[in-house]
Amino acid sequence: MDKIEITKSDDLLLAKVTEALEVAEKAQASAELSAFATNNLWILIAAAMVFVMHLGFSTLEAGFVRKKNVVNILFKNTMIIAIGLLTYWFVGFNLMYPGSNPGGLFAFGGFMLNPPEGGMTATYADYTYWADFIFQAMFAATGATIVSGAVAGRIKLNSFLIFATLFVALIYPITGYWKWGQGWLDALGFYDFAGSTLVHSVGGWAALAGIILLGPRKGKFTSKGIKPIPGHSMPLATLGVFLLWFGWFGFNGGSVLSADPELVSLVFTNTSLAAAAGTVGAFVTSYAMFKSHDLSMVLNGILGGLVGITASADAVSVNSAIIIGLVAGIILPLSVTFFDRIKLDDPVGATSVHLVCGIWGTIAVALFGNFEEGIGELSDQLIGIAACGAFAFTLSFLLFYLLKITVGIRVSAAEEEKGLDIEEHNISAYS
């Protein structure tokens, strides 16, 4: 009788343990599903915020150009996001994330999208393949947008759109693969969290190539010196910068690639503190240089601080983020003046904001980053800057040159004088 009671008791205990394990397994599965849904949702929200940055670039560049070229710059930025998404879908994504040849110079995963079974990402389990693609695709067109502002006011529309397509198809994804697609720069130890080099400097190098081959706007550099050509609407430019600052929370915050509460919060804080410090740095430096309160310099100082912190927003202290942004803001007016002195005309200051501050931000990783030995060392950072710069500038220069000797890249003097809105679009932005 005692043995039977013991057996029943054991069976009851075993049933309770089994039930408890089943409850625990269901709870764990529910928690994992909840975490997955949260992470995936944050990636999608971040992608939408990066999309808003294209509105920011549009209004910023529209404000910084003359009113006779406003429709043209808005048209280019409208086309860039459309071309960027389709080109990245067709070829760019699988060049940047080929899923093969780790540590290599080049790899290709095929045309169009190739989702894995179940729709999960090949490398991460925190979000779907589709969330991964749309987030990365929003980045892809950003580099071409940088070029758009730098060559504003004198480039042929169709020539620019051809260049933008090839930029997103080849230049951006190949350099992106080198680090983010686990290529040779990643194996080296080069670090770029959200793209001070891989997005901003690469776009800046392409812009520099275009500026050199295009030449300055008519009347910019005269026998009497440099003639300022102010933008037509500072309210539009200011609105654009604040839209970009907002979108940068998604740009940097989404690059955490999860909804990790501590890390996303740190990235948000560092991003804003660097932008604020960049504002102050540009304000003080530009006043010391020009003895005036130049709004355009302060606006670009904000962007310079944002570009500067983009490489290390996840890996530096808040104090370091302030220093990085402050230095970027100080560099900005000096860089703008330098490019003017060597007669390279950039209507919106894109080369100073994205190229120069992007280089500084990438170097700052080695100076301030909290890394283990072998990651983000100065030599590796300099190699990454030089390699991406050489590739992006050389290929961009070649593409612009081929366009120049075939279909041409610059409008006529008469068309430039009249304005691209009338000549290219037969419409004015304002009645």
C-alpha cells in the first residue's frame, strides 16, 4: 500500500513539474516573441525616420540655392529616393550584404531580393529580412543626396540622375560591404557605427569629384575676389536642418539593430549632445572669423556635429560626444573657407559637412572609443578613410568624366543665368 502511494505521489510530482516546464517554455517563447516584435518595430520606425531625412535634405538644399533653382533641387531629391530604393532593391543590397566572402574585397549575392526561408535575416535574429532591407535602403540614397546639394545650380538633370543611379548601384554598396557586409575593413578592425565614412564621407568624396569637373557657378569667383551667393530662403534651410536632426535619431538609433533600451538611449543622447556642441563650435568660430552671426554656418555646424558622432555614437561617453561635436563645429567654417579659397564651389557646404566632418568623426573613434584592443585603432581608421575615399573619389570622378565627354554634365551659361527651373522644368517655385 505504501509503495502504491509513493508511486502516485511521484506521478503527481512529475505531472506538476512537467506542467511547470510547459508554462515556463510558453512564457519564454512569449517573451522572445515580444522582444522580436519590439526590435523589429524599432527598426521599421527608425527606417521611417531616416526617410524623413530626405525631406530634410530637400528643404535644406532648397533653402540654400537661389529661387530660380528651387524646383530643380526638389525634383532631384524626389527622384533620388525613388531611384535609390529601386536600384538598391535590384543590385545594391546584395552587393553590400552578399552573404559570402567574409573579409573580401568584393562579393555579389545576385540580383533583386533573395529572402531566406522564414523571412529572417541571415546574420541576426532580431528582425526580419524585409525590415533589414528597408532600413538599409533608406541609407542608400543618402550619399547621392549629399552630391545633389554640392553640384546644385549648374548640373544637367539627366546627367545627375544617371550618376545617382550608378552611385547607389556600385559605389555605396561596395564600400559598405567592406565594413558592414563583413568585408576586408571589418576583418581589419575598422569601426564605423552608422556611417561617418561609409555614408557621409563616401558621399562627400563623390561630391568633391563632381565639383571639380563641373566648375564653380557663374560669378562665384571674380577678379575682385569671392562673391557670396546666398540661399534664397533661410526659413526653409532651418526647417531642413531640424528635420535632419530628428531623422538622425533613426539614422543612429536604428543602427543599434535592436531596441536595446540602454544602448539606444545612449545613442540618442550622444547624437543630440554632439549636434548641440557642433552648433556652439560653429557659432563661436564663424563669429571670430567673420564678425557676424552667420545662420548658414550654425546650421551646418549642427549637421557637422551629427556627422562627426555618427561613427561612434554607441561607443563613446557623453563627455566625449560633446568634444567630438564641438571639434566638428569648429572645423566647419574653416573647411568652408578653405574650399572657397581653392575655388571649389559648394552651394550648401556638403563637402565640409559630410566629407571633412565625416573624416574627423571616423578618426575620433580611435581617440575616444571604448573598444577592446584591435578594434578602431587609429591606423585601421586611417586605412578605412583612405580606402573608401580613394575608391569613391576615383570611381565618381570617372563616372562624371564619362558623362562630361558624352552627354555633358553642365548646362549652358544662358541656361544657368535664366535658372534651371525654367530651362529644365518649365516652371517656377514661386509666382
